[in-house]
Amino acid sequence: MASASTSRSRLRAVPSRMPAARSRAWSAGVVVAILCSLLASCQSHGGPAAIAPAGANSVPSAAATASGNQSSPADAVPLTGPAITAFGRPKVQAAYQQMLAFTFHNGWNPTLILTHADAIRGADFAEVLSAMTPECAATFTTAFGKVEKHDKAAIRTLEAAIFFGVIGPKGMRPLRSASMVSRRRYGQATLGVQHASGIDQLALSFSAQADIAMQDQAGKNAILPTSRTVRFLLTPNHGSNAATVPFLISSWKATMTAQQLTPVG
């Protein structure tokens, strides 16, 4: 998970021995690959489904596909299969669009990227919680309580799913700009059906990529390429907002990778 600290939040390639109030540093020339099972206690299920390579598409906004895309998120959903049979392609397309927006808006949130771990509060994740089943929201809240107590494992797990308090090597920090997060891309959806708690649930996996603009104290800029593969287990939403939120998250897994910093200019 992402971490925050009163000192400085740092990301590293591998878990490190660090003070309780400090997260990990992102080093140039390394790859971070952290498998997290953020909400594993909500549902028990197998490992992540295979993820297709990410395409060159721009990610859609929360509500609609950005203009100029070579294809829309709907085109990344298979035409047939058990999930299509169980839920119908329109609902599966809506679920994919919903989870794309959720992943990019929360996983690469510029405000959280700039927020140190000790400044993170439960209220910062209100939108995350609203997308979950009550059971998973309770599990997330419990897990975040461990982050507030500087539990290293909980910090790493949250960080794999949601960036926060990012600091690069030699004090390099995210660029405070509207273009801090750029080149959002997404991959082909991988679908499945899982029967749990007496209902069919939609298993949805995909890859997501984005660049984070960084800057050192001398004003030199660099790009930090990052990516995630995510797997959601989704439960049909029968609430009053089902028309706009067709599914609720009952399980969420993520693998996060940070690649080498690329100088700019």
C-alpha cells in the first residue's frame, strides 16, 4: 500500500529496513514488483488472471472515453465468453469502464502522490470505500488503520495499489503541475465468472500504465514510468445507484512496477 510519513515518503525496489515513520525510496534503474492482496479477506479466490499487454490507447475520463482514442474501452472487452453470457456485454463494458476510471483516479491521484504518509487520513479514501461492498470497505478501513500505525507490510500493500508520498532518489519529487501524471494507457480486459456467497461475481483483470513527472532541487526534470496489473472481483450492485455503478468491488489485487527514471531535456 502507499505510505505517508512526517519525514519523507520513499519507495524502494525491495522492502527495506526503515524507520517506522518512513516509507520507501524509488531508485533509478530498478524495478519495483510488489504483489498485493489488498482485500483478500473479503473473498477467497485463485491467483490473478493473465493480463494482456497494454495497448497505446489513452485512458478514458471517469465518465467517457477521451476524444482521439484509436479505440474505446468497450473495444477492449471480449465479445464472447462465460462472463458475457452471465452478465451481458453492456454490463461488462460498463464494469470495465468503471474500474478503469477507479484505477487511474485513485491509483495515480496527484493529491495523494504529493501527500506524506502521516498526513494521509481515512477521509482521503472516501471514493475508494464508496466503490466497495460493505464487507470490503470494512476490511480496507482495518488495513488502513495498520498504515496509520506505520505497519510496513500494510504500507507496501497499499502502495502497490495507490501511490502516495512519492519521493525519488536524491530528493527528486513529483512535479507540481497539472501534467504530473501523463500517458495513461490501459490493456485488454481478461474476464471470468466466480460463484461465491450464492451469486455469480465478475472477475476482471487488466493492465494500466502512467508516467509521473519528477523534478530535483536544481529544477532538472525526469519521467518515472509506472504500471500496475489489477484484478477485481465484482459483485452486482442492486442499490439505488446501480445504473451508474453497476458493480461493487468485493476483492482487489494489484502488482505495481516502477521503471528507470528517464531524464527530460
